Amino acid sequence: MELLYMENAVGYVRVSSEEQATEGVSLDAQEARIRAYATMRGLNLVAIYREEGVSAKVPLRKRPEGTKIVESLSKKRAKHVIAVKLDRLFRNVADALSQTEEWDKAKHALHVIDMGGSAVDTASAMGRMFFTMAAAFAEM
């Protein structure tokens, strides 16, 4: 059971405007990339949380689907979070750093697929360092 948990992941897709949410193209494209990444990394994708018409300036824990991510990790349903871009999850440096620090302490990993053409995984020291710098740019 522990081994399976280690490979479980949840995905997160978000669009901020109602127009983007109703068109759904952006959400579907994000979801397809998350599914492909999970397959490539050998992760078992147990859920994809879709946030439609919600700004990333709202702290992750205060978004309806963001709350579900936090709950999935705390209840050990998953160990990994996958998002296409950092700004899908966070647009506030303090929120990004405090949330990922909590995940790091619990040995959860955040995977951001598109960070300038490369994926970043916070399970490594280099990934955490790059994520920290990128969080400031996402807020800007």
C-alpha cells in the first residue's frame, strides 16, 4: 500500500476568466499535458482538479479545488501534485513558498511541467531552488 501511495499524483488545471472556463480548450489542453507527463514519469494519476473562473491570486487553500489538493495530500491519497505552469497554482510568492514548504516537510513533490521548456520537480534541491525563484516571477 505504501508503494502505491508513493506513486499517486493529483493534477490541477485552472483558468481565471469565465470565457476561458466555458470554452474549456485551455482546461482540456492542460489536462492532456498532465496526463502525458504522469504517464512519462510512471505516476498514477488519481484525480485532476479543475478550477474554472478562479484567480490564482486567491490562496490555494481558499479555492474550492485547491482545498481538495491539500486534502488529498494530507489524507495520503497522493504524494505528487502536477500542474502545467506555476501560475496555474500560484500568483503570490508567500502562498507558493509556504504551501510548498509544507509539502516539502511532508515529502510531497510538486511537478511543474512547463518552466521555460523544462519540467521542475521540487523533490530535488535544484528543483526547489528554481521553484523559489520562479515563484517571484509568477507573481510579477
